[in-house]
Amino acid sequence: MSKSAYRWSARSLVLVAAALATACADGAPVAPVGAATMRREADVAETNEGNRLPDLAGCEKLAAPEGSVLVLRAFASGVQIYRWNGTSWGSSVPSATLYADAEGNGVIGTHFGGPTWQSNSGGRVVGAVAERCPVDAASVPWLKLTAVADGPGIFEKVTLIQRLNTVGGVAPSVAGSLIGEEARVPYTADYLFYRAP
């Protein structure tokens, strides 16, 4: 390694360590640094410029209102949980991990019943379905949800959530054996979190 590359690496490490020490001293949550953070910032910038809104593929009714600011794009991997009530599998309840990228790097939070999304820093947002758009019979529908934030952190001012690019998660096609039987169906989805302009 050349001396200049070594100096650059050493300086970078010192700056990162100083930033972490300052954040920890203040009791502030430490956000992941690196490609995922840069990607999120790029997504926000591109969305604000109108250059790269999500492809809603015939589900335009799920669009965020004009001027909305994309705060975070998270990639979920988990299950939709169904319970047999004697006649149907009923409504699903999600249980998923939220990642900073589609490859499953950088856990940033969880998604569970409510529907609720909670960041690693403790802030959360609760959604209510406003619009649905079935895209694929083998996958749960895409959604637009109104949202109410609770606590500080990345979800602090979120007012709208989109669930897009879903894969799987549909209730079983066969009847359950007994009331209360649980089916955990794997799914993945992209969640986009917006704040009002």
C-alpha cells in the first residue's frame, strides 16, 4: 500500500471514530455508514428531483403526493402469518427484518403487527392501509399506507408508506386442519417511507 493510500485510510478511520464517539457521547443513535447510507441519500435526491420515482407498474393510485420527500427505502424479508379461523386463513400479520439493501446487509429495524415498523434506534411508525393494488396472484398486494410516527429517529416525520415489489406472502390455498392453526408464509418487499413536503 502506498504512503498516500495509507494516510487516507488512517484519516478516514480517525474521522469515523470521532463521529461515533461524538454520537455515543450525546446518546444519539448511530446510523449505518457506507454504501447503504449513500444509496438512501441518492434515492432521496433522485426522488426530490422527480428523476427516479418508483415504477408503480399500473398501480399509480399508490403514488406519493407531489412534493413528498423519500426519507428511507428499506428491504424486508420475513413472513406473513395467517391463522385458520375455521372457514378462512383470515388477515395476515407481518414479521420481517428491515435491511438497508436488497442483499440483506445492514439491519435497520423490524416490521410487525399493527402494521408497525420499528427502527433499531427505537423510533416507530404505525400505518393504516389507504390503497391496495394486486400485481401478482402469488404475492401479497402492493400498498399505500397513511402513517403516524411515534418517537425520534428515521421514522420521526413519516406520513406515508408504500409496500412495493412484493414476492410471496399469500395465504395458503388449502384449508387448515384446526381452528387457530398458524401458517407462516415467506415474503419479501420494498418499503418506502415518505414525509410530507
